[in-house]
Amino acid sequence: MSSLNKRTELFESTPIKKAVLLQIIPAIASQMIALVYNLADTYFVGVINDPVQTAAITIVAPCFVMLTAISNLFGVGGASAIARALGRKEQESARQISSVSFWGGLLMGVVFAAVFLLLERPILTLCGAKTDTIGVVMEYAKWVVVIGGPATVLNTLLANLVRAEGSARHAFVGVSMGGILNIILDPFFVLPRFWGLGAAGAGMATAISNTVATVYFLCYVLIRRQDTVLSVASQHLRHTSTHLGGILAIGFPSALQYALTVVAVAAQARFVSAYPTEAVAALGIVKKIDQLPLYFSIGVASGLLPLLAYNHAAGNTERRSQAFRFGTLIAVGFSLICLVIFENFAKQLVGLFIENPQTVAYGASFLRMMVTAMPMMSFCYPMIIQFQAMGKARESLICSILRKGVLDIPLLFLMDALLPLYGCMLVQPTVDSISLIVALVLYRRIKRREQI
């Protein structure tokens, strides 16, 4: 296990700034490529210049987010448990945890796809599909959620597990492989001068790319089984009762946050669907653009998680705190740069995705409002990840449900009534500000208890 020992040295003794950068740079790069291929779907479908096709991607987005929720349930929970096991020098436990996480994620991904297939029309109608969009929406959802759903779950889940043992570079390669393939396939599947399948073609490209990425990670685990603690062997499932509770306790707040995001995004889309279709299409484009600082912060947090969890389990509180401060500074700094750029070039950025003047006008206004949430969000995400790394399920759960679910829907009713349509875009900045304040208060309480 000499190769593994080298990787865990990164967590223990590498200078802290170097260790943080070695962990977060591949994680950020993975997130940026994932963002690019998500943007690619919207971009190439937008080239068709049909708001109905673009709106289809917006409407299915909540269902796609639910796949991430399932992945995080076992991926984030498993990654935290693996890193803490390694911090305690319990390599066999880490191996068992990885197997339980993999099979749990696969089972849940298949079940979700099957349930969605049975209830496809009512679910998509609830998300905002109308008579003029339901056909296109169902075709896109068939590929993204039903056929490609389990692979999407496993792609993200396995990337988290690989990163948990210090192999951030291989996690980057796997995620990047899928993202780059999606970008290459999109124009061929989507554009009229090739196969011209529109939004459905974008869904096919996504399903194929996530499947390829999943195969890469499985090959990594199987080929390197002599020098990795990761395993997908079903024989370890006999330890499910030992590890499942710990995985779910930490993974549940992260999964719940994404699941509640489904509710919040669907509710926002539902409110906006009462307005012109161009507004729905504009919302979809803006939700893609403002994901740049979001994905960057998720990359920072994902890279930090193993480092924070390992040092917490090893009792090195000072090293954990230094890593958190340095990583968070990078995330907040990047979000402030995005804030300045997005505010000044909103119209031009939205115009990259569609030429419809009314859609561009809506999108520019939406973007300028929504991006004000980014600095708070970029601080809040690492805070939640730190709670998960420390095994603080209660604090993580509180912050997660505050960010998505508890406040969003009441504020949507209030803000839409006060400022029709545009008020919906001010909900997230308000929610993130409140969530960050609560997270800081909870962390201060933890620090006080540690000093007693």
C-alpha cells in the first residue's frame, strides 16, 4: 500500500497551502468541465433559436439535480467516512465503506429512474411543462434521467470516493473525460446540419458521456485494487449494517440540500412559467451562467472534504482550520470577481446562448439580480462541508435545509407578490445571507465546545 501511504502524506505533512491546492485544483477543474458540458447543452440547443427547446432543458433541470442528491447521499457521506477512517489508520474499514457507498448509490439510481419513468408526465408537468413543451421535455428527460440516470449518479459518487483517498488527479481525469466527450457529441446530436435531434440529442450526449466516465472509474478501482482502499466487491456488503448509518448521517444533509434544491428550482420555474415562455428560457440560461462561481465553490469544498475529515479524525485541529481558511478565501475571492464581471456584461453573456431579444432582456435582468448571492454562497458551501468532515450531521443538516427548502418557497410567494417575476430572482441572495449567518453561529458554538 506504499502508493496509498504517499497519498495520505498529502493530508498529514505536506505544507498546508500546497496540500490545499493539490486537492482543490483538480476538483475545481472537474467542476469547471462539468459546468462547460452543462453549458454546452444549453448553448447548442440555444443555437437552434427555439425557446421551447431551451425551456425543455430548464424544466428537466430539477429532476437532474435529484440525481446529484442521490449521488451525494452516498458519495459525500462515503467520502467523509473513508477519509476519517484513513485518519484513524483503518484501511479495511475504508474499503468496506467504499463498497457499501457504491452499491447503495447504484440501487438508488436505478430505483429513481424506474419511479420517474412511471410518473414522468405528472412530474414534468409539476416542474412547469406545458402543452407546447411536454413532448420535447419528455424526450430530453428520457435520456438524461431514465437511461443515463444511474450512470450520472455513479460518475459523481465515484469521483468523490476516489478524491477521498487523495487521488484528486484521477477524479479529475474521470470527470473530465465525460465532460469533454459530452462537448464533442453535443453539436452532432443537436444541430440541424448533423443529426438535428435538438434537446433530445443533448440528452443522448449527456447519457453517453456519464456512462463513459463511470466505466473509467470502475476500471480505476479494479485495475488498482492492490494500492487503493476503494472497492466495489459485493462481499463487503455484509458490513452494510456497520457503515451505512455513518454514511447516511453525513451524506443525508448534502443529499437533502440538493433534493430541496429540486423543490426550490421547480417552484421558481413554476412561478416563472406563469409569464412568457421567453422568461422561462431566460431563467434556464441564467441558471447555467451563474453556476460558474457555484461550481467553483463546490470544487473547492469537494477538494477540502478529505483533507478536513482526515485531520479531524487524526486530531490535528490546527491543520484542519488552516486548510479551511485558505480554501474558503480562494472560493470567496473568485465569486467576487464573477460578481463584477456578471454585473457589467450580463446582456452579452446571455446573448451567447440565444439571439431572441426578449429572452436576452429577461436574462440580463435575472443574472444581475441572482449573482449577488454568490459571495455568501461561496462561504456557506465550505462551511457545510466542514461540518460534514467533522461528522457534525446536525449542524450540516440545519444549514442545508436553510439554504434550500425552508425559506425559498415562502419568499417566492412574498417576493413575487411585491415585485412580479423579478422578485423571484432576489430570493436566493436573501436565503444565502441568512444561511451564512446561521452557519457562522453554529461553527462558533462548536469551537467553544472544543475549548472546554
